[in-house]
Amino acid sequence: MKDVKNYTLKDLKELLQKQGFSNFSAQQVFDWIYRKNVESFDSMSNLSKEIRGFLKENFCFSKVKLSKQEVSVDGTKKFLFTLEDESSIETVVIPKKDRNTLCLSTQVGCKFNCSFCLSGQSGFKRNLKVSEIINQYLEAGKLIAPESITNIVFMGIGEPLDNFVNLIKSIQVLTETKGINFSKRRISISTCGLIPEIEKLIDLKLGVKLSISLHSVDSKKRTKLMPINRRYPLEELIKAARSFSRKEKHLITFEYALLRGYNTSKQDAQALARILRGMRYKVNLISLNCLDAGYKSPDQAELDSFRKELKRAGVFFTLRESRGSDINAACGQLRASGLNK
Ligand code: SAH
């Protein structure tokens, strides 16, 4: 049986209409699930007996099960959820001032094997369903209540654009005005750089933000960090990014993990400035969340000198502190620590 949370409002309307039910009933179902937090068709009292019967026979409510929870000294909360096929995924909530940013996973494992990231190390298993993405939002929301989620980043395990159809549908469910009504401008997708899907995103005009994991603007070095750079080379990726930032109103973000002695020289800063010139962007510097992959994060002197060079070269950047490092909060770390046991 399929989880009813796999359906966008449009899909559910079409499906119910085909069965001869009114258009409006889909809207009522959305209202029950996403506004009244009801998880049983029997409780949907304003629906006819026939519709309730049809829904009960054909759909279910699936759940993600919390199997582990860690809280960092900085307040970052990391949840390990078990899915119905016993796969596990991570969901993180990062509090900051008046914000709670939810970091969602989109796949079990990852195909892209970035050398500094743990997510791909145990291989790729499968795409997450729309309902599994939505369930992370709903469960994390319950777990942090009375606080609420204010921002969403698709930056957990997996490559969101490699699960394109379900990613888009889950964004449609999250932003549905008749349901959760989450603001598009507070949703961001992070990608390792899948150009055809970035182009599809541009065509869809969803109004969500985009982050591109860049990490180096030297083609050879980027390929070493991110093998995807062979298939979708840097120059082409930057072209796609320019096109995204031209068509969407908000700036595009480039993620740049700092790797000691690898991507933090004066030349790196100047090359970054050159390649991004004329674009509406922000570079997000992240200190590498250390793991045993041969890379280290820079010391303070190296960091200070790189920042100085970036300023001098005219690069617009912010430094994102690495959050939750005491609880394995970097991509795939909690899941990997569970898998190793
Ligand atoms: N596949 C997507 C989203 C998941 S990774 C992407 O590549 O963007 C989310 C971000 O965390 C990416 O920018 C990724 O490069 C970064 N990341 C992964 N492992 C990291 C680590 N050990 N330290 C710092 N950043 C890391």
C-alpha cells in the first residue's frame, strides 16, 4: 500500500477525481494531514464514508522510526531514523538565533563519492520516497516542539538532484498553500553539480534557493575531491550557475570546504574571484569536518590568510562554523558510525 504522503495535492486531486470523488476532497485530506496532524482516515470526519473507505483500502500512513538521537553542545540535534525496509537515514536540526534549520536526506547512501565526505563510503542503496522526505520534516518538527522549523536545506545524505522527481514533489508538498505552506525562499537545495538537473530546475521556476558544492576552482583538484567534475566540468557548471542566478531573484551559494594546504592559497582566492565575477553569489566557507580521508582543516593562520586574500580579490564570502562536530553531524557521519558497529 502506498503512503498518502507520496502525493502532491495536484496528484491526489487527479486520483480522487478519477474515482468520481470531488476535487475538494483532496484539499480536505491535505488539511487533515498537514494542518491538523491527523494520521488516520477514520478521523477525517468531514469526508464522506465512501471516500474514507476508498482511502483506507488504498493508502496508508508510513512512519520513520527514531533509532538514535544526539545533541551537540552547540544545540545541533541529529536524528537517525530507520525506514520501513530497515535502511537508516540522518536528519539534522541546526538552531541559530531565531532560526531552526532542518537538514534533509534525499537518498540512502550516495553515488558520487566525494573524497572528503562519508555519505558515499558505504555505497548507494536507493532514492527516498516523497513520504520519507516529508516524514523527516514531520518527525523532526515533533521532536523539537515547541520550537518549529524555519528553514530547510536539502544537504543531508545523498544528492538531491539525483532523486529529482521525488525532490520536486516533496518541495511541492512542503510549500503547498493548502497544507504545510512552507516558504519557498526558506528552502535550499545543495548539489555536487548535476548540470542537466540544474537546467531543469531553472525551467521549473520553483523559487527555491540553490547551493553548489564547489570546494575548488582548479579542475584537476576539484576532480580529485569530486569525481563528478569529470562528467560535468567546472566551466560548464559555472555557466549553469550563472544562468540560474540570472533567472532566479536570489543569490546562488557556493559551498567551499577548507582543506589544509589544498585549496586555501592566494592563487585559489584569485581564481575564485575570476571565475565568479559578474554573478550574484555568496561563497560559504566551511571548515572541513575532519574524518580519516587524508584531509585536514586549516589552522587559524591559514584560515586568516585565506580570508584576507579573498577580501583582497573581492570575493563575497561568509564563514560557516562547523556545527555539531562533537556529535558526528557532518554528512553521513552518524549513519556511518552506526553502520560500523
Ligand atoms: N550532495 C549534495 C548535498 C549533500 S552534502 C552536495 O554535494 O551538495 C552537503 C554539503 O556538505 C556539501 O557541500 C558537501 O560537500 C559538504 N560536506 C560533506 N562532507 C563534509 C565534511 N567532512 N566537511 C565539510 N563539509 C562536508
